[in-house]
Amino acid sequence: MQKLWFITNPKSGTATPAKADALAALFVESDLTLVGRTAFPDDALPTPESLDAAGVDTAVLYAGDGTINAAVAALAEWNGAILILPGGTMNMLAKLLHGPADPAAIIAAAVTQERTVALPCVEVAGQRALVGLILGPAANWVRARELVRAGRLRGLGRALRHAWRRTFGRGIRLDGVPGLKHGAQAVLVRAKAGHLDVAAIDARDFRALTRLGWEWLTGDWVAASEVTQCHTREFRTRGDKPALALVDGEPIMLEPRSVVRVSMTRDRFVTTLPEA
């Protein structure tokens, strides 16, 4: 790890411009060469060709899950390494790769003990979720959640009413997930080594729905209610209309009978944890 390209999102979680500048200074103090910077989404993400032309060997991502996913997808054909720093809200990928360490400690460790690994991911509709895929009516809370995180009240009431109506509506049905109740309001799919961990919430009463909505706005909704969980390698969505889903928090529309399967990335993500 010698020549870096630094990708940030000033609107993501804790990745403020001041903290990003402090990390950029830390790169220099650590005898690393900062070749370029990208402030996504105002700046376009770099291409594999541009990084190769600049001699970059490591892309450093300091942002939330959505930006990390977008950057990894944009650099899918690039052969360099990717270092993920905790700059979002939950920072699940950073914790998986580095434990609870802060960005400065991760950089210091990466300089001396850099090692790369592949990551399991959820593959659907030509996209890969590194953190998780959310299916079902609860995905409609995404608009309200983004307004809350941005501190914008205008339009929040309308977004909440829309999400509430959808959550009270018909739940999602899936094929190929044994033991999972049909009609769940929310299904979270996470990739593990060799299988998908599928967790479903079926919230029908007023109290459970309120708790589900609140947890979805403020944290991890899987903690909101009793969850049905099971494992599988592949399944399909059901229905006759396109349905909203969230890939690492970003909305996409899934066609009926979309296949969801476990997959693996290439060996390219820097980890600072001891080798198992």
C-alpha cells in the first residue's frame, strides 16, 4: 500500500470534510502518496483506467454502505486493493475487516500488516450487496429514513404515510426459503461463507408496526421484533409486479421471479485482523 486514491462522501454518517482532511494528512505522515481524491456524489467515481494511469495500488473508501457499494461496483474490473474505513452509520464492513478500530488505527495497521481477503455478498439483478439486501414493504421506509438522516422535515410526513400504507399492505412471498413465513413485512438477506442468512419480520399489530418503523428510521430494524431466520444458497422473489428492494441501503426495483444467490468477491479487500 503506497499510492492511494481517497474516496469520501461528505454526507455519509461520520465522514465529515474535516475528518476526511485529517485522514488525508495522516496518509502523508505515514509516508503514503495520496494521488487523488473524490468527494462522491459531487465528483464522479474514478475508473479503473484512471487509477492505473496514475499508478494507484489502493483505493481508500471513507463513507457509508451505499457509497462503498457504488465505488466497489465502479472498480469491479480494477486489480488494485480496497481499504474500507468506518465513515458511515453502522460501519458493518469496516468492523468485519478491522474490528472496532478507528480510521487512524486501521491506517497504521494497514501500513505494516496489509492483507487482502474476499468477501461473501448477496447477488441479485446484476448487483452485489456487501452488507445486505432488504426486501418487502418495509423497504418503502427508505425515503423517510434519508429525510430524517438529512434533518429535512419537508416531505417527511408524506414519506411516512406512504411507508405506513405499504407496510400495512400485502407482505412479500419468496420461493426457496424453507421455514420462512409467507407475507413478511421485511426480509433482510446477508451473505455468509457459503450461504445466505435470511431474517424475516412479520409485524401485523399496531405496536409491532410502530416499533418496526421507528427502528427502521433510527437503527437496525432486525432488533425491533421477533425474527424468523433460516439459511439457503439461493431463492426467488414471487409476485407479478416489480418490487422495491434495498441493496446496501440504496433502492432498486426487482422484477418478479428475481433470483437471489450467495456469491464471493475477488480477493481484494484490505483487512487488519489477525489471520484465522
